[in-house]
Amino acid sequence: MTPEDIGRRLEDAAQLAFPEGGAGDRAAAQRAEAAILGDLRPVNPMAPDWLHALILVLWFVAAAVDSASFLGMEGLRALGNGQAALIFAALLSAGWLGAVACARLMRPATGRNLGPTAWVLACSLVAVVFAILFHGYDTAHFVQDGIPCLRAGLFIATPTGLVIGLLLRRGLVLNWGAAGLAAGTVAGLAGLGMLELHCPNLKAVHVLVWHVAVVAVSGGLGFALGRMSGEFE
Amino acid sequence: MGSRCIVDTAESLETLMSRYQQADESAAAALVERVTPLLRRYFLLQASNRPHADDLLQDTWMRLHRARHTYRPEEPVLPWIFAIARYASLDHYRKVIRREARERQVEVLPEPAGQVGGGAEALDIDTMLTALPEAQREVILMLKISGMSIEEVARATSSSPGSVKQKAHRAYQKLREILKAKENRS
């Protein structure tokens, strides 16, 4: 029995149980027409996904650079040229993936949900880059130095994420959990970007735990907030 | 305000959808007439949705109408419609679960009023479909009853074509066994 045979059997059984084009279909179509034709206004189709992704990347870069220029660029000065190039290339790549995930989640039927992938890849990519570039695993002042970085990163990520949430609402988000995760990831990367520009502490253990935690926590918070706002939609 | 133009019956759903976005009344009506039977059957064939199929259909059309700006003209329209229908069904299911959790202390729940038909014939299709897990059932419904391609189903369900193929393959295996067993009995 081929898939075509099975399909035919299913189609026959479905037609027998619920014949297509019957009175029920006509009545349902009339009700739907009556509901939508009374409120028919022209609408412009949404901009392409790449444009939304570009807007999100520009927003995340602007949030990171603006906040770091206000707080001071000591971190950038402490980095070598090669280190800075590698770190910011990784941040931009992860940010682009997160932005694409957000843009795709704004419209139905745009393919595979990239939200979880963006979050996992963003955390892993920056962690690998930091592990390659930085050394120093002594834990003196580990918590005292770390908490202010985590707090500052999340302080930048929060408004960035809220603005991304407003942009998401221009479309039709069906999976608010995934959209929140993707938005939180991009927002967290803005916070991390600010820390890389501002924080001069280049100990591997510090950046691997406290800086990467900004992206991880921000993504998690975005997911939780997304789920909650999805309940109210 | 809406305008009425002549609709060619062979016009693609994508063209009708684009004209619906431009507030063309006749295109909107033609789209509703062509898509409603597909959506209604999609809801009717899910046993859990059957008593509420017409409400779900109406809810889906309202969602489609509100979100019509999110359709991009160069894309296939059926996955876009079914993605929204799928979430309407999921939201409805969540509401039912919540309501049932609140009403659990009541021993005998009243049967919901059947708005649609489907007696002994529905049992036959139900026997086939209820044997499948939810994800496989959804894929088979979209592929075989709604006539969508693997790529379109993948778009509608936010998954990859590979995953859709795998679910369809497993569903065929199970359906083959059911149909063979039925043939042996008869």
C-alpha cells in the first residue's frame, strides 16, 4: 500500500464523514464573509524579514555603543586589535542570527523557529571566543566583580528588549515564548556588547561566567515574559 | 473602503490574498469561499475540535483578517493560513484544558452540543486518525486532506521539511498497519 493509496483512503473516509461543499461549508463561509467584509480596508504588506532583522541589529549596536560611550570605553582600550575584532565579529554574527529569528517570528509560516537555536548559539559562540582569547582562572573577587557587570548588562538589555518587543507587536507573533527568547537574546547581546566596550576585567573566568550570563539570563527572562504576554494576547 | 472587481475562478489563492489586502471585496469573498471548506474540514477531522469547529473557523477568519498585513505576496498562502488556524486550535485547546481543570470537581460533565454531523462514517476516519500522535496527525491532515506540499507543511508547522517527511513516513507505517488489520478482519 503506497502513501498515495493511504492518502486516497483517508480522503474518501473524510469525504464520507464530512462532505466538502455541503450546507455547513456554505453557512460557515457566509458567516466569515459577513464578519470580514464589513471591515475591509487596504493594508500594506509587512516589510521583508531582512529589513526587520537589519533594524534590530542596528538597534542592538546602537544600544551597546551609546551606553558604553556614556559609561566609558575602558574595556575597548584594554583589548588588543585582534581580540576586539574577533569579539565584535562574534557578537555581530550572534546578533544577526537573533535578529533574523525575531524577524521570522513576527510573521506566520516563515519556516523553522530559530529562537532556541539563536539563544544556544549566541551563548556558545561568545563563550568559545572568550575561552580562546582570555586566560586567568583565579577566583579572587569573583562575585564582587561579577555582580555589577551582570547588573549593568541586564540594565542595558531590559529597555533594549522592551523596544524589540514593541517592534514584534507590529506583526503577528504566534509563538510568544520563542519570540521572547529571541528578543531576549538580542537584548542580552546588546548588554554584553556594552560590557565588552566598558569592562576592563579580562580574566577568563569573569567574562565566561558574568558576561555570558547576561545573554543567558536575558534570553531566559525574554522567554518567560514572552510566554506571559502570549497568555494575554 | 472595499471595491468589487470581477474574480476569475482560476485565480490563485495568492492573487486573491493580494487583492484582499488591497480591500477588494470580491477577492476576499472568493478567498473565503475557497478556503473555508479546507479549514472547516481541518477542524472537523480533529476529534477534540469537532464540537467547536464552526467557532474555531470563525475565530481563525477573524485572526486572518486582523493579521492580513503579515502575508507577503510572493509567498504561498496556504501555509500562512494554516499556521494561524493551527494556533487558533492550540489556543482553544489550552482554554478547554484550563476550563476542565476548574470544573474537575463536577463528576459528570455535560456532553457539548454537536454542531456538526459525522456519525458512523466519522468513526472510520477517527479510527485512522486517532491512532496517530498529534504531530503526525497534523502533518497527515495537511498533506493528504488539505493538499499541501511537504515544504508548505513545514512552513505552516514551523519545522523543517526533513522533520515533516519523517512524521509522514511514521504515520504512513501506522496507517498501513491499521488498514491491513481492517482488511484482514473483513
